[in-house]
Amino acid sequence: MKDIETSLKNFRLKVNVDKTEHTELRKDKEDWKLTKKVGSLLGSKEDIDHRKHLSNVALNKLSNIWNRPDKKTRIKLYNSLVKSILLYNCGTSALRTTDEKRLDSFHRRQLRRILGIHYPNKITNQSLYKKCSETPLSLQILELRWRLFGHILRRDNSIPANLAMLYYFNENSKRGRGRPTTTLPITLNNDLKRLQNKDVQLTTKEDLHKLQKIASQRREWINFTEEMKRTAEAARPDDQANGRH
């Protein structure tokens, strides 16, 4: 504090050392924030940037393969060695719309690279997905998210994941101060809102029990997930736009 007092005097500022408290912020220094495992940061900006970095490293290491004429082989290798990094453990991620758009844009950029499409050559997003037999990455993440959620709902209520959800929807549980963060239940509820079915949502403990009943019937849950995926795809902006970034 003495150093601060001395430094501020150079700018003709004063600080009362006796009334000033020293608080150390360790948010970015916590052990779980320092992990390098993909998906452990639960969809935070750092996790998304880490995914993109690792997938780019894998893409660059295979640069000689992308020059080969066999497109089918290139796409297979991309799906198994590069895209798998982007999708690894993503079912637990609480992604915002902006995060999904960033991942979709990054995915398209990589697809254009393995097809050898560079500026000033252009291709529409829809044509790009069709050439690669691909779908937007955000739709693949949505499907994986709901497949994992259905698996958890079919498990016993005593497992940690179900206990955490019951606590989350407990009316007596305390909410943290400040602006609400985007959590996985919020992301799941946003997916359900696209169905425009007021009987199916995820805001209370009763809603959770309704979804557990649906998940107990595997075929019904698969159809439910497919319907949600189709609705999300229909709600997307026109993918005819030319993606250049």
C-alpha cells in the first residue's frame, strides 16, 4: 500500500492507507480454471478458444493431406481428427447464441480449407455443407447435448448430476449475486422454447420430472430430440449467405 501511495502522489492523488483494504482477485488462478482438458471450463470463452486452437493445430499438422485429390478421404480424416476436438465433451457446455455462431463460422472456415476454397473464390454456406455432407456445428452440439441430458435423466436421482439439477430448481436454494450467468439448464430451456410448446419447458422441478418421464421411453426421447433439431434448423437464418470469414 505504501508503494501505491507513493505512486499516486506523482499524479497529485491521495489515498488513505488506513481505510483502504487489499483484496486479491483469484478468479483466473483457481485450479479448475487452469485445467487443459477440453470441455472442463463448461463452455466459457477460454474453453471455446482452447477448442479452436487445438483443432487448428491438428488441421495444420495434416496440411499435406488436404492437398490430396480424394475429397471423401479428406472429409473422413477431418471428422475423426479435427472436428472431434471441437465436439469433445461439448454436451455439458452452456453455450450462448454468439458462441454457437463463432463455432459455426470457425467450422465453415475449416471446411473451406480442406476443400481448397480460398478468397476470392466464393461458395454459399448451404453448398459448402452439402459438398462435405455436413450440418452446422451448433446443430450437432444441440443433438449431443440432448442425448447426454436424456442419458442423465434415465439414471437414478442419487447420482451427482441429478442431485445438482434438483438443487438448482429448488425454490429455497440461494441464487448468486450479480448478473445471472448462462447455465446448462438455461441453454436447455432455450432449446425447448423453439418448440413453442408450453407444456414442455425446463424452469421448475415439475418440468424436470416431466422430461424424466419422456426420457424413460428411449424411442420417444429420440423422436423428441429429432424434432428439436429440425425446429432449430428451421429457425436458423438463411444459410445461403456467402461465408468468407
